[in-house]
Amino acid sequence: MSINCGIVGLPNVGKSTIFSAITAAKAEAANYPFCTIDPNVGVVTVADKRLDKISELVKPQKTLPTVVEFVDIAGLVAGASKGEGLGNQFLGHIRSVNAIVHVVRCFEDPNITHVSGRIDPLDDIGIINMELALADLEVVEKRLNSMGKQLKSQDKAIATKARIQVPILEKLKVELAEGNLAKNCDLDDEEVEAIEDLNLITLKKVLYACNIDEDSITEENEHVKVVRELAAGEGNGVITICGKLESEISALESKEEKEEFMEAAGIEESGLDQLTHAAYKLLGLRTYFTAGEKEVRAWTFKAGSKAPQAAGVIHSDFERGFIRAEVFNCKDLFELGSEARVKEAGKLRVEGKEYVVQDGDIMHFRFNV
């Protein structure tokens, strides 16, 4: 399954700088609002030491990591949903992503202007949330206006779906108009599923990326603490990234140079690794592997998936014609050194359709279509 995250935030919070650093793509960045006009897309690999170790032992012809797509959306301002700044042409891009990375400015620098003239992370988050809520309100109202015709439809399926959606849409209309997010509207799983086709932005998971200065790498500043408190109440994730240093790291040539720079700066994990790992955790994603002489490959699946659904990540035919899966965990491979020894130790199992795939499983699927 493909994963994509939309990077949003007010102008001049360091959003495009961070995007450029983590993806090594050169998004246009400047010290004034609206410098990024089109969404920039960067596809990056997910670092996984287990994949590297499996490849060392199996020695395949090629190794394929899983990937995450990041979409950098132009800076939003108050009134964006009504066409202010670059308007809602950019809000449309956010609807297609799995999760939102909300970059929040958590550093002081008089040389970099702020659209509000002051650093206030909660106010910044509030502005973005209001615009996203109003953008969703427009979608909800448009759907509600079309409900009359659908309720009278001769197609029973269409009429039934409309009857289910109307009370949900009316509840959302009231809440969104107040600036409340759809995920805070007390919708149950069935209600969320009923309006899934709307792709509401404010139903998506959010990861706050606090853009900090160098002094805050080793000692968290007050701005970050405020964002952490907010995120804890929302059930969202938080990471800290020093956009300035990430930009310098991305300009270095070798892996060794980057590691030396990070160690000297006190950075334990790169911004990219932080983002990808946090996104996986936020979305409830896990990784299984396929391993053979031709290739070793990482695959992303939803936690709790059974073997046929995990097989479907590779190809729909694998799920449709699933027979069984030969499974062992990468920990067993690391301990025993080879698949042959894993088999000798009785660690390789044959699992059926009800097997719940575990993070780190190495799998070989049998199917027939």
C-alpha cells in the first residue's frame, strides 16, 4: 500500500525548507508568503535496519525498501478556504493524503517574518484548523444540497445511503461552522464509514512537526511543550525538527559526513526517519518482508491485517486466490543466520487465512487464480 502525507502550515514556518531537506527535492523557499505555488511531491524510502540485515544474510540481486510520499502544500493563511492568499486550490491537494504533517514554528528569529507578527504555536494551529474546518464545511454543504434528489431516487441503494448520510452531514455542518474538526464530532466508526467518500480533511490523522532552533535540540523549549500538551489531548503525534540543520545535513555528500554532522549537533535521528517512523505509528502501519535470491523487499500493511489482506498489498490476485503462507519472523533469521536453519529449528510455519500478520514477518504466499 502506498502512503502519502501532506505537509501544511502557515507561510514562513519552515515547511518548504523541511520538505526540501527530507526529500532532497528543491522546493522553492523564500522569506515571504506564497512562494510555493504548486504542490511539490517527494517520494522517499523508509529506513529499516531489519531490511538491511535480511539482505546481508540472503544476498539478493536487489533490495527494495518501502516508500512514503510527501506532498508540500503552499502556505495557508486565514481566509484560505474563501480564496485568501492562494486559496482553496491547495486545500484540494490535502484531501487525497493519508495523514497531515502540520509544521509549526517553534523558534524565535527576528530575521524571519511571521504572518501574525509573533510566535504563538497554538494560534498558528488554530488558524490552520479553522481553514481546514471551513473547507470541509463547504464539501458537507454541497453534499447536503444534493441529498433531496438522492432521497427520492428510485434506486433503493442510493436512497438508503442518503438517509444514513443526512443526519451525519447535518451534525457535521453545525460543528464545522463553529471551527470544530470532524474528528472531534463524536462520530462512531459506522458514521465515519458512511461519509468516507467525502475525504474530509479534518478526519485525517495529524502529526505536528515542531520546527525548532539549534538551542532546542538538547533542551525542549516552551513552544514545543505547548504543542505536545495540545497533541496529547487530541491523540495526535509530535516530532521536533531543526529545519536549518536538516537543510545543512541534506547538502552533505556522504552518509558518513551526515552521521558525523548529526552526532556533533546532538541529533539522534534524521528528520526524514523521524517523520516516516512517526507516520507509521500514527497510521497504525507495520512492515513485513519477502525474501529470495532475486529480491528482498519491505511491504507496508495495516496492523491487525490477516494473511490474505497482507498478500493483497503485493497484488489483488494474491488476496483473491490466497491458499496459505509460509511464515517466520526476521528475529529468527537474525538469530539462526539462514532460512535453512530456521526450517531446521522448526521456526517456519504454514499459516492460513485467519493468521494475523506480525511486524517483521518474512512471508512467502501460495495462491491460485
